[in-house]
Amino acid sequence: MNNLYIVIVLALIAGIVFAIVRWNKSRGKIEIILEKNGSYIKGEIIKGKIIVDLKKTIHASGLNLKLMATGYIFPEGRGDEPEGVYEQIFSISGEGDFSRREFLFEVQIPQDMNNAPGSLIKIKNNPDEQVAWFLQAELKIPNSINLSKLIVLDVQ
């Protein structure tokens, strides 16, 4: 009997998640287009544009771009759980009405994350540590679910 309840709860959760994703897509989308395809190096400037393409005008409190890094540290017995390493938020546009518009951006990958604004932990030069880099554009919509887009960056 307990297994039946678990299945019902999981089905309800899956239905809710599906409805939210479908509802979000019905409002429109956000895209991140980079000028350069391929790898980046530490210290390099990432240039690109964010395309907000909404089906109807939405009032939002702003559009942000977040540069993030997550580390996976293996040798100290912590397993392969991600650990926050770096996060910096850039304001692309303030409060206003959004529908269809492009926003240019430039953000720099920190050369030394230990001294960069946004560093969450100190990094040792450890060959066993893998750091994954991401860019996330997010349209902050009051009293609603934000629209966002996350892409993976190849940083050497």
C-alpha cells in the first residue's frame, strides 16, 4: 500500500513539473548567443547577446546574467558532490516591460578565482579538481516563476 502512495505522489509531482515547464514555454523564451564558439581561457572576455522573445509583454523587475562555476573535488573524500565555487551577477536591464528585445553583454572570466568578486570558496591548484562553468540569463518576474536560460561554457 505504501508503494502505491509513493507512485501517486511521484506522478503528481511529475505532472506539476510538466505543467510548469509547459506554462513557462507558452510565455516565450530566453536565449544566450555567444560571439565565439569553442573554448575560453581564464581572464578572457565573453561577448554575446541575450534574446528575450515573449509572446506578450511582461512587466519584470529586471534581466540578470550570472557567471557561475561549480567544482567537483575528489581527493579529500568528499565524493563527487558539486561545491559552489564562484558566482557573479551582472544586471543587464532594470525594471520595465519586456516583449522581444536583444541585449548585448560582455563578462570576464576571472583569471584568479581566489581574488575575484563572487568567489565563494578558495581554490587550490589541484589537478584532481574539475570546475564546470555556466552562464545563466534570468528575467525576474514578480509574483511568478522567472524565465531563465542556462548554458555550459568550456573554460580551459
